[in-house]
Amino acid sequence: MEKEIIIRSETDETLVAVMEDRRLVELYIDRADEERLTGNIYKGIVENVLPGMQAAFVDIGLTKNSFLYVREVLPKVAGEGESDDTVTISDLLKKGQEILIQIVKEPTPTKGARVTTHLTLAGRYLVLMPTVSYIGISRRIEEEEERERLSKLAEKICPEGMGVIVRTVAQGAGEEELLNDLKWLKSVWSKIVNKSAHTKGSRLIYKDLNLLSSILRDQVTEDVTAILVNNRETYDAVIDGLQFFSGEYKNRVKIANMRTVFDEYNIFQEIKMAGKRKAWLKNGGYIVIDNTEALTAIDVNTGKYVGTTNLEDTVVNANIEAVEEIVRQVRLRNIGGIIIIDFIDMERQEDREKVIAALEKELKKDRVKTNILGLTQLGLLEMTRKKTGHGLNQMMDRECGCCDGRGRVYNDSIICLEIRHCVDKEAVTTRADTIRVEAPTPLIQYIKHNHLHRKWEKETGKKISLVEDEQRCHGFTVRPEFPDGVKKNG
């Protein structure tokens, strides 16, 4: 498998695209005006204790109080998350109490952040658990001999009263590499403890790594063939971030023309397709993805695929073909929580087992923890995927104001990503001094409000002319604008 990481970093936005065999599988967008909170550690004040809900609301200085469930307060038993159900939340917390918590789920417009007192600090090879005495090995490390070797190393270096989880990337790593990682994590924890001790009231104590640093930590593995960046500043930041990595990763970092790269990999087209309900398969079949408050439902259909032999083989082949695209879409859209997959009905038990085995194999590519629960009596496959930050649909679109939220439309920031790309392309191919952008009035107002046209002018050296098209409901046009009487070619 050929894996490439494409990084386009600007002052106001960082976009990271992870490609596998030249197809987009993961997308991350970090905007200056939209702060990432997952992983941050705060000192909070307990505002309300609700025994009837076995939960508490904690003020951490955000707009809405965070939500802390009783199981996230009780001490974990050997890392298994078991707890004493006879203990109530009021036995553990009191109103006005100061506690150290970590965000595990981003807040939404209607809900506060989900938090835990079971803090974790992730490094390159290890995850340090300062409040839990436990040693674990990543499930993705399957060789028993390697698991045993790493387990012995972890037991040897683990600080007393703390816990560590050995990450997948630690396969083949030696004691010195693990110790260096642990040393850094312990120093981070010491700073957190010291800052917390000298802080009163609700306040941010530790900010998790930015997008670029977390991508380097989590995504750079042996199968990465290239890391493409857009400028020298980003190149230097990536090289600096890789200085403690074993291996020749620095040689894989290259500065590339992002206009060419985005066109070559069809990244904007892939992003647009990820916002649609329907995703087509290579064989002519398709899947339909519907997100609800409770779960995500994925339906598999044969579409234009009619097979070549018999019905049973046609059905199982269609389902196996769908598995690869389902996993890709789940990763790309960052779908978390409960996922229900309605495969095409299979009569034979061996066919069902074959499809589930194919799903398990494909999910090994996903860094996020998943759990396949099996088929229900109705033949629906149940699985869960850990929620990690916002899903792609939350970043890409918003409720449509014309149909009371029943439909979704691309949000302005995503559309401006593509406009910016089109402006860059026009700037290098036209002799005109001005580039004209025509778009619906609300989008032009968004561009002006955020001064995006000024940034585009600075980047391209061209004047940007913004034209409001009141007749247009969606879409945009980008083209060169010539003064009257000036030839447009030659």
C-alpha cells in the first residue's frame, strides 16, 4: 500500500489529506477561528451534581459547562473501566470542588464537552496514564512474541503508580526509544501538576498538540512513502518534528505545488463526494450513508452490478466490494458511535462469515478503535467506532435554511477552500491583473467579513473583484477580468 500525506498550511488554515493508493482516506482541517479542544486538560469547578443522572456539570471556562459521567470519575480497575455501581456521583464530587479533567468529546452547538478524570498523554510510542496503574499493548500488534517483548519492556520502565499503553508504532522499538518517549511524557505531566497546583478557578492547564504535530505523531509510519508540503516554513516545521523519529523519514518530505497536487489527486472532488449520501463502487454498486442523532446507517445496493455466475456469488461479491468503500468513507467522514450496516441479504452462513472477515481485515487500516458486534436477527451488522473530534459533515456543511434543516448545504468555509484553489489556478495562467469572483450574496459577504479576498490578493499578486449574484442560490464562478478594449489572449 502506497501512503502519502499532503499538508497545506497557511496562516489561517491547515489542511491535511492522507492518501492510500492515491485515494483520499482521511481529511483534517484546522482553522484559526475554530479551536480544537479534544485532548486539552483543564482545571474545572463542579457546578452541579445530579445523582439522578449519575453525572456532574463542570465549569472549565467554555460557553457551556462540560458533562462528567460517574464512570469517568471512579477509579478504573486494571484499565478495564470496571467500577462499583453502588457508589453515586454525590459520593465522589461536591459543588464547588476543583478537579482536573480532560476533554474526550468536542462540544456541539447544543451540548457541552464530554470530559473525564482519567487523564492520558500520548507520545510517539507510549500513552502515559498518570492516574491509572495499568500496562497495555495495542491490539494491532498481533505477533505474540512481540507483544510479550514490549510488555516486559513496559513493565520495566513504567513509573510506580502510573500506567502506560504501548502504541502500534512501537513495534520493533528498543528500550532507549521507549524511555526517551516516557521521559518526555513525564516532564509534560510534571508541568501539568505544577501549573494546576498554582491555579485557582477554571482554566486551561494543558493544550494538546496542534494538527501538524499530531499528524506527525500518529500518521508517520513505515508505510508512508511521501510527505508533501506547500512551503518552506511548513517543510522546516515537519523536519523539526521528525528529528526524534528513527528511520529516514526526513528524506520523504518534499515541497510541492499544491495546485498541481490537488488537481492530480482530485482532492476537492473527493471532498465534495464525501458530503453526499451516495458513494459509488467500482463494480457499479453503491452505498447510501445516513447520519442521525443516535447512529449512522449504511445501506449496500447492487446498483448496476449484475454479477457473472449465480445469485449467491453476486450478492457476496457485491458485499465484499462494498466493505472497502464503507471503511474508507467511515474514516474519511470520521464517523463515530454506533454504525449499522445493511448488507445485501446472504442465505449462506459461510458467506456472512466471509464478509465479516473482509470487514475486520479492512478495519485494520483504521487507527481509531472499532468493535464489530456481529449480525442481528434482522441481518444488520452492528459495530461501534470511537468518536474522535468532529465528523467531516460537521466541518463541511450546515442545515439548509430553506427546508427547516431537513437538507444540508456546504458551509461557506468549505466553498471558500475551492474558490481559493480556483483563484490560484487563474492567477498563474492569466495575463489579467484582476480575477473576478461571482457568487451568491451571502457567500460574498462571508468573504468580505473574513477579509479572505485580501489574503488571496497577497498570495497571488492579483486584484480580486467580488461580484454578488442575487439570482444565484449556490455555486460560484472564477474568471479573469480585463479592462474594456484589452485583448484577452495573445
